[in-house]
Amino acid sequence: MTSANGNQLKKIDKSIIVQAALELLDEEGIRQLTMRKVADRLNIKGASLYWHFQNKNELLALIAEEICKQIQLPDEDRPWEEQLLDLSDQLRKTYLSVRDSAHVMEETIPSTPYRISLIEKVSGIFAQSGLKNEDLFSASWMFNNYVTSFVIEEYRIQSVEKAGPTGEFEFRFPVRIPDMDREFRFGMEVLINGLKSKVRTNGERTGEAT
């Protein structure tokens, strides 16, 4: 005889659990996301989740995969600089639309199919720039760190804006919330121009060696 809990477990699969966890993440943030709360949302016992996931990290990895699936890839026929700018905008837009998603990406190891394909896409864009193969990982890592860290800083600024003034301390210089769109694009342009300079330097060194 199959128990009522057993029947319920059959009805609840990984995709349903991940969707419930995503909703909870968006409502309460990553620090409040627990296996017990996910189970409560699904009206099942906390221990039942471990039929599907070994631990919270495994659940977070699949949440990260679903976040990555929301990211639209740029047109491969465009110049690599435009592809990179477009992809950076898509990443930032997605990380800002799903609460704490940048933290999820930061705290999980890439191990799922779509996320890995996204990493390969980034590496492919940098390959089009003329970078040496041994520099592709470094460039991709720098790009990922920039976008993720920038969005995490945006989370902090958003929380400061919501909290409002915290005291009567007066600054001796104007204090304002920066134009985050402008600041993000500025950083990306610096990164791209730096990579172009790196490619030129590599080319000059190659020419000197021949």
C-alpha cells in the first residue's frame, strides 16, 4: 500500500520545488531561504525534500540554472564588443529582476547545462576579440566578477534608498545616488578598451618575436 505522503512525493518533482524556492527567494531573499520554508510552501515535511536534493547547495545550483535560462543571448553576427555589452545588460537586468539572484550565482559552482553553455558563450565572445587562448578564462572571470559585484552593490544601494536617512550627520560634499546605468556602462567600456589594448600589446610582442 502506498502512503499518502508517498503519493504526494510522486506529484512533487524537482521542477516544482525549484519554482517554489524561486518564489520564496524573490519574496524573502537568500538569507531567509531554507529547506524547511520551501517544504512549508509546498505543504510537505522538510525531510521530504531530501528525496530530491542532497542539501540546500544542490537546490541553489538548480535555482541558478533557472535564473540563467532567463538570460537572452546576443546575436552572434554582431561585433564582439556589441555582443559583450548586450550580454552584460541582459545579465544585469536578470539579476535585478530576481531578488538576490547575483548572490545565488556567487555562492554556487557552475555545474548545470545551460549555465555552462552561458560560460562557453562568454568565452567564445572573448575569443572573437583576438585574445590568446590562455587569456580567455581570465577575461571571462573578470567579466563575471564585474557584473556580479556591480549588481550586488546595486542591491546595497537599493536597500539604503529604501531605509532612508539614518542620522543627522552632514557631509562636507554633495552626496547622491549615482546613475547606475551610466556607471555600469562606464565600467564595461573600460573593460572592453582594456581588452583591446591587451590584444594590441600581444600582437606587438608577437611581431617583435618574429
